[in-house]
Amino acid sequence: MNYFIAFLVVGFVFSAVMGLMYILLWAERKQSAVMQDRIGANRATFFGLPTLMGLWHNIADGIKLITKEDFIPPSGNRFLHTISPMIALFFALMSFAVIPFGGVYDLWGYTVSLQILNLNVGLLYIFAAMSMGIYGFVLAGWASANNYSLLGGMRASGQMISYEITMGATVIGLLMIYGTLDLQQINIAQGRLWGGWLPLWGVLLQPLGFILFFTAAMAETKRVPFDIPEGESEIVGYFMEYSGMKFAMFWQTDFIETILAAALVTTLFFGGWQVPFLMSDGFHFPWGAVWSLPALVVMLLQVGSFLTKVFIFCFLLMLIRWTLPRFRWDQLMRLGWSIMLPLSILNIVVTGFVLVLWQS
């Protein structure tokens, strides 16, 4: 794949993530309004243009944040205060480098892979990037020279480290089944059919693993009911002393982490870009019928499948966010360490036992 195609793939992935983030900003406003029997934001407009059901409010928010004063506490660390939101946003975006938005296609004489980095340790790369992103939240709390910000940063680090352990233990069952850390190979393996008609998606092979991983991924986004680091109703959180574009970076990071959680659930448990019965040359149905399709159409169907699944899980995450109350700190830690981690270890044992019986 030459540099021009690689540049186009990077642009596509970045545009898809940022475009979906823009839609989620609007969707969360409208979804919360519908659930609370309100109309929602729908007044912003430019030069008398249609309000488009409130879509202009995202642009208005951006203009507002750009023009706000960049306040830094006098006793805070200016350098760390500035770089902390950049660290958080950078590692959240870097995680998408190994997410396969599609397969590998031959288009007009070129081989196109809709994955920026095809690493054989792609899943390990994502966990490493997520762990590095914790520094952004902790440093933000410490550099603000504010006790409430520091408390929010410490809560963020404790929560994310706790639930990353559960996430890591949960995916071991999948690794035992698929035998690889390569996300593209995991996607390809989920394209196999059991009995000629049932896709072998991860959720069918690891139902308990899916529930545990989805819950842990929800906790990693630090949103209700796991919003202990922010605590909007009481302590605000690690970004208490942030304003303007620095606050916007943390705000964007929250939504990008939501998209990342949905993308990981889609990739590991719901076939990623796979469409049932769709092969590289078209549809191959169980009853023997074949519907041939051009490579470009196959690519569009698979990319559309991946993005649709991601949006569905983003919608589900937002639905939970506006439905459930948040946990207390002790409840959050007890759920992670006393319930989910033992269940994830049990899942590993049961998976290994079943694999041994299957092979024998």
C-alpha cells in the first residue's frame, strides 16, 4: 500500500471518528430530551438558515469554547496544565490506528486495507494506549493545584486501572478461541459459519465475556453510572480548573472513548466489518445461491456494517447513561474487584475446559 493510499486511509479513519463524535454530541442532547419529555436544543441558527433539529448547536459550542478565556490557576503547573488534555486526546485517537474499519480490497489495481496499522499485537497496543491516556487525567488533577481536581484525577486513575484489569482478563477467553491478538484476524475468524448458516461471532462463543467486557468498557468511558471521576452533581472532576479549548479536548476525549468502547465491542464480539454470508466476491447463501458484487460494493457494505454496529452500541451506551443513577465509590470498586474480576477468571477456566473437551 503506497503512501497516498495510506494517507487516504488515515484521513478516512480520522474523519469517521470525528464525524461520529459530532453526531453523538447532537444525539445525546436529543436523546436525553426525548427521555425527559423535552424538545431539546433547537434554537441555534446562522443567517436565518433552518435549525436542522439543533445540529447548529455543536458549531455554536465550538465557537463559544474557542472564544473563552484560557484560565490557568496561579499556583498550578502551567506546562502540565496545558499538556494534560493533549495527552488524553492523543492516546484516545491513537487507539483507532489498529481498529479495522474494513477488510483488505483490490481496487483499481491497488491493495487497500482499511486499517492504519496491522499489528499482530493490535489488542495489546490498544490496552497500552488506554493505560497511557490515564496520565492525562491524573496530571490534569495534580497540575490544577485544586483538591477537588486532584481527587477527581485520583478517582479516574483508580477506576480505569481497576476495570482495565477486568477487560484484559475478559478477552483472554477470546484469545484462547481465536489464537491471535491481531484484530484483523479476529474479524476474519468471525466470518466463519457454524453449520453453514450461523456466524461464529464472539458474542455466541463468549456470552459471559461479552457482558463483562461491555460493562468494563462502559466504566472506562467514565460516564454514568461510572462517572465517579467527574461526579457532575458534586465535585465536577479533574477538569474543574479547565476552560476554553482545553476543556473541549477533555469533552472530546469522553465521546471518543465512547466510540472506542463501541468499536472494540463490535470488533471482538459482533464480527466487526463482517456481514453474514458476504464474501470477497459477493453473497454466498447457505442454500447455494450466489450474488456476485463488485469489490467496491463489498467494501461499502462491510464498512457500513461496521459503522452501523458502532453507532448502535454508542446509542446503547448513551441510553444507559441517561437511565441509571451512578454508583458510590465503594460500590464501583466492589463491582470491579469482587464480582467482575472473579467472573472473568471463571470465564477463562470454563473456556479452557470446553476447548480441551472439544479437542479431545
